[in-house]
Amino acid sequence: MVPNKEQLLKFIRSKELVNFSLIAKHFNIQNTTVSDLIKDLEDEKLVEINSFSGSKFVQVKDNKMKKRGQVTTFVIVGIILIAVVAGVLLLNEYVLKSEFEREQSQAQVTNEFLPIKTYFDSCIESVALEGANTIGMQGGYLNIPEDKLPINPVAPFSNKLQVFGNDALEVPYWFYETSNGLQVNQIPSINNMEQDLENYINQNVNNCLINFTEFQDYEVQGFQDINTEVTIQDDKILVRVLSELIVNYKELTQEFDRFLITLDVPLGRLYNKANEIIEKENIENYFEQKTIDMLVLYDQIPYSEINLNCNPRIWATENVKNDLKQIIKTNIEVIKPGAPRKYFDYNLNSENMDINFKYEDTWPFYLEVDGGEQVLKEQSVYGESNPAAVFLRTLFCLNNYHFVYDLKYPVLVNLHQGDYDFQFATLVIIDNNQPRKNKLGIDAPPEENNRICESGTIETTINAVDQETNDFLRDADVKFSCVGTSCNLGKTTSSGFTDKVPACLNALITVSKQGYNEARTTIDTTEKNNLFVYLKPKYKKNLNIKVISSGGERDPLDTEIISFTLTNLDDETQVVFNHETTKVELNEGDYEVQSYIIREYSSGIKLDKQELEYCTEVLKPGLLGIMGFTENKCVTTEIPETTLTQVLVGGAKYQITLTKEQLKNTDSITFYTQFNKVPDNIQELNLLYNEIQTQTNVKQPILR
């Protein structure tokens, strides 16, 4: 059967490419007939004929175009895939990778010099890791700042906690109270830590680059001027050591100008979490609240109670102190984020860190109950001298007590992740049975808010004036603060500072200039102001310190630490210095001078164990007590053996007046303090401290 045009095209299209013989066989016709039929289709340009190896093949033209379209599609998809791969590579190299990582990947080192490169990398990594570990264990410091104020029996805390009591590990307080009652935040910044680590690497990296015995065939030159750059990230520390190094090996030379090291250390993450904890403490006083709970809940601690016991009880404060230290130690150690018992759950997202709190009973601890009473006793609610008391006691006994506690102790905060530790200490303060008042404010120092600072509407003129000469001061810095916002307004000129400032009902204006005391005043900036702020000039003096003892005047001994705190009675500003200070800046005014002499003993002073008996008068039990008869009742407390390596041996507290004429016409000032004695026991130490507070007959400072 001879096919028509549609039938023939359909068959050819179904095969895409078919030879003449197959067409003849399918339709049962002669090859010559197939040739004629195909010729007609070719004339109509419906098919295309191709010859391969002596055979003729026919193909519908639209199929060929379809194949060409498929090929084009594949080409386009291929181009897109290539572009996507290239984009991913570009993204990974220039977007996802930091500049530091790109530098690392682009470093070119030939195989001959790879051992030297590895040796230097390993040394730098070892020193950097050592420094980073020290920073973590010491609360963000490589070198904890020195405390200029000495400890004393009333304030046994410095700015750092001796964890083991032998100087083996010191941890800074991020919050503490000085011996003269000032609250201090001592929190390093990320920038501080980066600079400390940079300096540590610069100073110590060459200590491990001393053994080149394995590289006798290499000639190493340079690596003298070292400049280190450190970047602390959440989970990494990036170390870039810049220094010229030239290495010769046989006929080859390799030059290095930098070494890039990455430490997998979560310093940044743990530091940020530590800041969350100290901020939570400032806001919530968490440990203070828990301490008050301990005072209330534990029977060993007399706090407040009314009872029907006819035999009034007494307690020795020293025994209460020892019991309380054990209670605090036990409770603090079970507090942590996610603790099994809800009461001890420290409500904070730990972010897979292990966060622990600790107090040891060997650490400093200050306790004063009812203003320093050594014996605490119950009192009859009727009173002892009340005429009706005897009658009322015949009916029933009713005793009560309510003691007022002042308490201070440290808490060590440890954060751990992987193999890394970060820790700091904070001071817990109970004042008159209440949590400490945050004299520093709940938040961090006011942040500068550009939007508010630039929205000034009220014209204000601020004049900085020398209090002594009445001259206008140039280049004095002017700062504006209002409700947590701080603005650096600028500097004064000879005609003052004039600008528009934000409206505020109680704005704090602070004016400061080198060589003058900072001055502050509060004004209303909702209306135009012309303000005069007077600054007291400071006078720099050469400083000398002398000790008065039985042998007359002398210089401080090498084993003595002497500190002075001068409090200006007019504006309560303070000047603090010690025996190593050579110059001091002072301004005129009345001052209270407080000094202490601490003497160091390398072998320590051993204070033997003592048993102390405290007695007080209480009502007799039974009928005699009801009738008002009393008896002495005593309690015994034990003070354990103690070894002191630093002992308070003297000091003084007195007032002075420094006049403008004295300060203007002299170059130096000599301060005096009093040596008393070396105490043999705790009682003598406490008596000496109290004696110093009333020791006012001390030689006045001499200005020359």
C-alpha cells in the first residue's frame, strides 16, 4: 500500500532518522517508489536527505530544528551552571572568607621552606595560646592592675582575689568596693585584651625561636622588628605577626613578611557572656538576695524571731561567722544555669557553656552584726527596766531578736567551653540587711547617642573659668548628660562654648581640662542659659613619704607598703598615692588624710589557735528570771591558727588644709604617717586598726 503524504511524514517523524529500505519494508513498496515519494516531500522542503556509507537517510526538517533547540537549551543550562559554580567560588573566596582567611589561603611557600614556616607558625601559636589562656584565667588581664589601697581588718578585700592564698593564681574583681567605700567596676574591654595579647606575643615569641639545630642547612635572617595584630572573635583569635624574615637554603631563597595563625579559642564568646553575668548582678543583686535567704532560712544564723522560750539564748558572732561561711560555700556551689532545683537555677542562657560559681571558706570574709557586737542575745519583748515587765513575765515568756548584718564576701565566676576557661570575681555586699546599692548605676556609663546629641534646640553658653585667676579657659572639654545619654559637645574658646543642646530638665554639664579638677553642675536646658563653671587648678608637686617611729623619722622600708588617700572635704574628690609615687597633683582645700602601713613577711607571722570566751548578762531561768534576776552566760568561740604574710603595722587619720599660697610657692610636699607595732594576734590587729582611726596627732605635711 502506497502511503499518502501525512502517513509517510508520521512514520519518518516517529523514527527521527530513517533509511529508504526501512520505509519500503514498512509500507511493502519498492525502493524506487520510496525515492519518488521522498522526492516530492523534499521538493516541498518538508524533509532532508543525507547519505551515510552509501545508504540514504531521510529526516523531517522540524525534528532537526527540535534537536537544534534541545542543543541550544543544553548550552544555555551549561553556561548557567558554570556561572553558578563560579559565583559560589567567588562568594566563598571574597564574601564568606575574611581578609585574614584570604591572606592565609594565598600564602605561597615552596616545599623546601615548609619546615621553617611550620616551625615559626608552631612557635607563634604556642606563645599566643599561652597568653590567651592567661587572659582567660585572669578575667581578661595579662597583668592585673595594682591596688593602691591596702587591705585592713574592716576591708580585707583588694582589687583581686587570691584563689589559693599563695599568689599562685590571682583573679580580678570585676566589681568590688575599696577600703574607703568606693564601688569600682574593673572590666577590661576587647580592645584592652587584644593589645595585651599583642604585647605578650611581641615580647615572648623569640623565647621559643632558639633551637635551630634541626635546620643547620638553612640560613635564617631577620625577624627582629616584630609587630603583632590580634583580633578576638567569638570563637577564634586571629593573630597576624608582621616581620621581615629571609631564609636561604642551598641555592634557593624564600622571603616572609607575615605569619598568620588562627586559635580556636572561644575567648570572645565567654567574655560576652561574662559581661551578661556582671550586668545581671548589677540589676538583680542575685547573690545578695540569695545571701539574705540564707540569713533568714538557716537555724544556725540568728536573724529575726519571736519565741516563748523562758531561757534567752546567746550567740558568739565568731561562731555565727564560721557557720555562715560554710552555709554560703554549700549554697553558692549548687547555683548554676539550668540547675535541677528551680531555686538554684541561675536564669541565664548558657549557650552550651559550663558556668559555675564558687566561694571558699578560706577566702576573705567580712561580717559585722549589730555594729560590731561580739555576743548576740535575745531580749524580752517587755524590756528589762519596764516596771510592767516583771508582772508580764509571770504570765508567759516572750523573747525576740532582730539582728542587723553587714556582710561582704567574694564569688568566683567560671565559664568553660571546650578546653578554655574564663573567670572573674565579684563582691557580694549586704549592708544593714539589704542588698548593696548600686552606686555605679545599673547600666554601663552613658553611651553617646548621635541622633539625640544632634537634635539640640536650646542655645546654651558654657564658660570655663579658672577659680583662682577668674580667667576664661580655652580648650576645656564640655560634656552633656541626660537620662543615660551622653554627648561630647566640644571645647571652650576664650569666649566660652555656645551651641544648641537637647532640652533636658536636669542635665548634667561636665567640664574638664588637663591640670584642673573636673567640675560638674546640673542645669535646666529647656530654656536659654549662660553658665559659668569654675575649675580648681591642680599643682603638681614632688612627693616624699616619711614614717615616724620610736627612732624618729625614716624612709619606708623595702618590706613596707604605704598608702595614702586624701579626700577633699569640699567636693569629695580623692587623691590616692603610695610609697612608690614620685609626683602628686593637689588643689587648695580641706582634706581628710588616711594612711596605712602594711609590712610584708616572707615567712609569715603565725597566729596561734585561740579560744575566746564572751559573756553577757541574761535573765535567770525559771521563777527567778520571771522576777527579774539575771546571771552571766558565756559562749566560747575558737579562732583557728592563721599565718599572715602581710600585716597592718601603722597608719594615721587626720585633717589638713592646703592653701593657694602654699601650693603656688612650693615644689615638693612631704607626708607623714605613724608606725605603731607589729601585732601578735587577731585581737591586737583589730585594736591597732581602731587606734589608727583615732590617731590624729601626726606631723602635718611640709611643703618646700
